[in-house]
Amino acid sequence: MSGTQERKTWIDCRDVSLGYEGRAIWEGLNFQVRSGDYLCIVGENGSGKSTLLKSLLGLLRPLSGAIVRHVDLRRGAIGYLPQQTRAQKDFPATVFEVVLSGFLSGSGIRFLHTPAEKSTALMNMGKLGVLELKDACYRELSGGQQQRVLLARALCAAGELLVLDEPVTGLDPAAALDLYRTLEYLNKKEGIAIVMVTHDIRSALRYATAILHAGQNRWFYGTPEEYLASPYGKRFGGERA
């Protein structure tokens, strides 16, 4: 992103506590997601990563504090890539139909798409390297190809902020690396902000601009370099990949 270009604050967490039935999992959480950011949320199973993601998406209200979203996000303009269920992986639709479905979140249920939407879908498929698969059946694709299709779908829903939940789960190392490189391109060349929950801390350290770590009754937020200097990052030897 150009240093002279104004950076939008997409999400602003202000002294937020999150949890269920009055029991806090996160407390005193303060951070922002701005244009061009690449935030990786890491931590052990059960540490509250999913709770935080639901809150950022507006599906769960904070116990206290405020999560302030840019006005564009309040209209539902978040490109969300959840973990896939088995049924979703076997969805009997063409790749083009799956990608076009990304427009439904902002326009309600419709059966026809505008020429502009179709053009945007084709453009996003080109960016993600799946344009030649346009007429292929989604369920017949490899795991890596399906993730690229879903990323193209997410870009149709919102072209400036992507939220991803464990996007490399189930992918072989080559497909995972390919997906990381694609996300890096979208972030650095297209200026798309990325928020990603991941267990792959080493890759998070390599690609992220910020790390948010969920720990036992405490949390860490900072740059990868700051994370490596913290007690959480000591086991990685103090160096980025």
C-alpha cells in the first residue's frame, strides 16, 4: 500500500471482553485491523479463537467494551472463508456458480446475476488461478483448488477485507504453500486486509504484519518481531521464517 494512501480502519476493538453467559474468555482486548493489515490469530485449542472470530464478524456481542466496524462492514461487506464441512466439499455446483454465490450476502436471494457481477466473478477467478475451471464441478476439485474457488467467492462478497478460519486445514504442504502465496499477493499487491485464524504459527510469523495470541487468561498482540521476543515466541528461536 502506498504510504500516501489513507488507510481505513475496518475493525477497532476497544477494551473488549468476550465470552458466554457472563464468563469472559478474552478481557481488555485492544487492537485494530486496517487496510493492508495481515493479522494472524493463534493459540491452543479452546483458547477462544473461534469466539473472537464470531465477535469480529458480528455474530457474538461483547460482554463489555466495543467492537467498532467501518460503515462498509456494517453493510455485511466481509469476505468470510469458514472451515468446510464434508457436505460443503461435496456441493454439486459448477465453479462459476459457487463463485457467483458470493454476491448473495449483499443482495439477498436472487436467481439472476448482473453482467457486472459476472464480470467481477470472472476477474476474481482469474486472480485466484481457477478461471479455466469455470465449468468444472466443484466437488470434483482438489482441496487446494476448492480453497481458491472459495477465496474467489469471498472476494465477490467483499474486496477489501477477508476473514479466514484455518484455511490450510486438510491441504498437503504444496497446496498450503500455494494458498499462502496467493494470500500474500492479495494482501501486498491488492491491498486486501486479512484476518486469519491458524495453528500454523511458523507461517503466520512469515506472512503476518501482526500476531494476536490467545493464552490462558491473557493475550498478546504485536508485530511478529515483538511476538518472537515475548514468552510465547521464545520457542521459535527469536527469528522469523
